[in-house]
Amino acid sequence: MRKASQLNVPARVVDPALESLFDVHEATLPNGLQVRLLANHQAPVVSLYTFFQVGSRNERPGITGISHLFEHMMFNGAKKYGPKMFDKTLESNGGRSNAYTSHDMTVYYDDFAADALETVLDLESDRMRSLRISQETLTSEREVVKEERRVRVDNDITGIMDEELGTLVYKAHPYRWPVIGWMADIENITREDCQEYFRTYYAPNNAVLYIVGDIDPKKTLALVRRYYGDIPRGPAPLKVIDAEPEQKGERRALVRHPAQSPALMIGFRGPAAREDDTFTLDVAQYVLTKGEGSRLVRSLVYEQKLAVSIMLDWSWRIDPGTILFYLELKPDSDPQKVEAALYAELEKMAREGVTERELQKAQNNLRSDHMRELTTNSGRAHALGHYEALLGDWRRLLSLPSSYTSITNDMVKAVVAKYFAPERRSVVTLLPAPSEA
């Protein structure tokens, strides 16, 4: 039998230090709501996260951006707590809240004093049960989202390029549209669209509740049953089909926009989060762009002086995601020359791999960042939800350090050669255009 490293499968050995931190109590209510409870009595505070299994991946043309729109709608009152009362009530109890929407999920979270737990459960269950979806609220929040899109996409260089890249990397998959949605779709989402979306994707059978902090798991579960138990199940969400065809060659787009300097955004189709290559790409990412001494920063920014900055964004997704490079160039830089220098570095890594020091440094930094995330109640609650949503089981976070330490130089070489192949790349080049009066 071959070893895990020879099979290109990172070993999954539970880290004892992590295991001691995660005595998680799990339950599922009759209406389908999944509950994860973790006690931590170091301080009288609690974090509550609600992960709804819905993101832009679940949308369709005509209603793109509706998941993000709901992130705003969810703070505008329900049956018991009216408009603006959610934050007012939470903050009066010393708490705070926020939310985010991604391609794969929508997440709401609250941090508060432990003695406010029942009040927060009342607040959160109220809006899951009976969110107020009025035409007035929709009109108001629609304008907020439209302005957000103007700021973050229409008038932002990285936003413009990222949106263009998405349409190059994906031809069929819902990842091709931006999380914030297309402007025309945002303008035309109806109240009926929102009501149907809410009944399906904000139902208890499409959610997982994570509560971490100074709690008694048994008493907390009883409270969750009291406040959430009568919320009816929703219809089963439609399955998302990954019909993305294989990319057979390089794809390119040229964007002209008022700017001080040219820029490059280059995307390569990556694996899904649950694939083992995901962890090896994490290591490659840290070697390439983590810190001032990383390969690409040292070579392209400091030695060759071709770029002002370079970053690599490799974010896990449920379906195959995007490995994205973004390079800010100098005003006199030649984008083609910078591209060639980047590809030369990637080809060198595919051919020679990484040094023992680079590998060890990347593994140490990955473990350190992973551990740092788990130092707070909020970090632990988010980690539980994040890993369960993307890897299928929160327990995968317990073996993540061993998954990284089992990665070898040969595995890095193989993954870099596979995913950074020329036929897998999509390139958006931004060239400065005269500013319009």
C-alpha cells in the first residue's frame, strides 16, 4: 500500500490540541434546523452564527444579486421586532451583528454578553420565521445595493476586472456572475421573487446554527427548540448543476478605463474545496505571495521591478473555484513582459518545486493562521460553519494541520504544473484610458 503523499492525498490525522478545543454538541430539530453548540467559559460572552446554504451559486439570470440583497433585507424587521429594532435591541444588550454573502453561502453573526442569549435567539428566530418583505423595504434596500455596486464594481478597477474575469473563467456555471449581481437584475427583482426566495433558502432545513461561548449546551439546546422549533420547513432547494465545460485554451479580455497604471488579473480554474489538491494549492499560494519574502513579491516587485504589488487569491468554493492573480503595474510597465515573467516563475516552480525552507515556512504559516482563527468564540463559530459548508464536516478542521504537513515538494510540483497550465488561464488586461470629463 502506497503512502498518502505518494497518492497525492494529504494525511488526515486529528491534531490533539485542536480536538481538545472542540467538544461540540450536535442536534437536528424536526424542522431540519441543524445545531452545533460549543462551550467556552473563559469569558461571559457568546457568538452565534447562522449559516444559510445559499449564495450567488443558487441564483439564476434575472435575479442575480438576490442573495446579497437579502443580506440587507434581513435587518429591516420581522413580525415581533419591527424595522430597525434588530440592531437597536441587540446593541442595547451590549451586542453587535453583521453578515456577509459569498458565492456559496450567506452568513449572519452576533457577538454579545452571555446573559443576552435568550434575547438574541428570539431576535434571530423572529426574522427566520417572519421576515418583513414589503415593497417599501425592497425599494429602499435595492437603492443601497445599487450604490454599493457603483462604488465597488462600476467605479473600481479591481471590481471591473474581477467581473470581466468571471465571464471568461466560467461559461455555464453560476460562478460567472458577481455576488452583488448584474445592475439590471438588481433593478428588476420583485417582491414576489423575494418571498419565494425567502421561503426556500431561509427555511430552517437550509440552515445551520452555531453557538460558541459561555453556555450550557443542554439548556441552550432547549432554548433553541423553544424559539426555532415551530418554524416550518421550506421546500427543498434546487440542486446546482455544474455543467461547466472543460477549458481548451487561453481566454483574454482587454479593458480600457481611467487609471494611473496598467494592471493584470489572471485566473486559473482550480479544484473544488473537497478535492485534496486544494490543500496543496494553499501551500503553493503561501510560497508564491505570502509576505515580502515570497517568490513573486521578491522577483516581480523588488528584483525585476515590474510590478508595484502582486497578490494571489485562492478561496475555497463548493464547486471548482478560481486561482486569481492580481498585479498592479508601474505606469511604464509592459503588461506582456510582466505576464511572461509571472509565467516563467510558475513554470520554474512546476519544474523544480520549492525549497525545504519555503515548504516549512508555508506549512508553519498555514498552521499559525489556522490556530489564530480559533482564539475567539467568533473565530471558532465561523470555522465550524466554514469547514462544514465547504468540506462537508466541521471535523475536517481538526486534521487540517496534518493535511498541510504531509504535503511534499513533489506534490507541489504536480499541482502547479496541473493548474497553472497555459490552456487553463484567463487573462484580463487593463490599460489606462483618458478620464472622461
